[in-house]
Amino acid sequence: MKRLLIAATFTLLFPLAAALATSPPESGWESVDKAFGNPGKDQPGDVRRYGWPRTDLHVRIAGVPIEPALALGGWAAFKKTGNGQDAVTMGDLVLLGPEVNPVVRELQAGGFEILAIHNHLIDEMPRVVYLHFHGKGDATALAKTLKSALQKTKTPLAPPAGKAPPKPTPAQEAVFQKIQDVLGRKGTMAGTVLQLGIPRAEPIQDGGMEVPPSMGMANAINFETVESRVATTGDFVLIADEVNSVIRELQAHGIEVTALHSHMLRENPRLFFMHFWGVDTPEKIAEGIKAALAKVATK
């Protein structure tokens, strides 16, 4: 009888153990993933990030098409707090003019704070506006509010089904490698766009919480190829004493400053976000970005 009981118990437990061994571990973000309808990506600093590139828009500056990953990527970063059910979220949404106030109303109705509404670029067509937000509370409720706000826009909430992101050609890879060699830093590819995130040297706090670089506190430098040239845009994260030194370096290398403003309300130290735009040879653009970064306290 004992042998039969042991055999029966083993028979029942073995499939369960096998299932547990092969099932992926839960991330703790399943309810948020479900609310958005798409999984986020884990980032350094225990951050979960979700992205909504404006692939529905066809934006150009002086004839140069702007890839969504270059400057049209709405996003939200979540970080758990307290009991593990609550979270803080920060990010920004890329909007057309008529979409701004419906989104503001929806976010505020869900308890979000609006941190900034402004441009990042100059002379882009059609005109786009960037809305920065902050939310705190139940993580799933925050996600539902954000999704409801996004539904007030034409932002695609999921990538096109069955369509793989484009890959850089060998020629593009060679250009991007040249840029990384000049900068002495390694970036990541988002389709055919090279993205670099360069953290500041000091910790940044907001409301008593340290905000990781992956929640928008890193200097973001993006590049796309334009035939034999490259276009660059992004933003530098600066303290007051760095602002004008960076402007001088960018302009000395033919890179335009397109915006200077805040993205937050209660950060410490006080930060200024400087956006830029440049199109030139890979060497000249990379040297300009390198010279500007040399004026910033970075890791």
C-alpha cells in the first residue's frame, strides 16, 4: 500500500514540478502588461518600461524623415514602491495639437500630474507636442489611466502584427560603429536608429525617491542615417552651470539647439533638458556630441 501511495504521489507531483521548472518566472508586472495589452521591458534600476512610438505619423524636418525611434517615441517607466502593488510612473507622450487637452483631462481625472507640455523639435511637419507626466499609486490603476489617455489619440497601442522591425544594413552598421568609436560609448539599436543613454554622475531625486537613469534621467542621444550623412536629436540632462557650455559646443559643431526647459517639478538637483537637431557627416556629428558631453558631469 505504501508503495502504491508513493508511486501515486510521485505521479501527481512530477508533472507539476516539470511545469514549474519550464514556466517562466513571474515578473510582478503581469497586471500592468495586461492593462496595456503588451509586455513591457525590464530596465536597470528595477524599472519596467512601455513604449508607444508614433508610427502613424510621417514627420519631416527640411525633407528629412524622422524615424519614430529617433524622436517620436512616447513611453512610460514604472517603478514599484511600498507594498509592491503601488508604483511611480513617469514618461512622456508624443501628441498632435488637438490631442493635448483630451489627454490632459484624462490623466488628471486619474490622479496624474502634468509636468510639462512643449516642443522638442523646430520646423517639423506636422507639428508635434510632448507631454510629460507623473503618477503614483496602484500600478494597474495607473496603467489603465494611461491607456485611457492614449485612446484619446491615434497612437498605435501595439506594433503591427507580423511585421518585424527593420534591421540596419551593413553600411548603416559601419556608420553607427564609427559614431560609437568617436564617442567611446556603446549604444543599442531600435530598428535602424542608434540610441545612447548616458547617465549623469550624481543621483537624481524627486519627492524623496531616487529616480534611475532609465526613467528619463539619462542624456539621450539618437542617430539615424540620411544617405551619406546622419541626423541626431535627443536631450541633454543638465544642471544650470552646464547649460551655456553645452550650447556653445553644439553650435560650434553645427548642431542646433531646439529647446531648453524642465521635464519635472520637484527634482533635486534642479535639471534642465536641452534638445537639439543636427544633420552632417558622421564624423562631424559625433565630434559635436562628444564635445558637448565633455561639458556634462556623466558616468
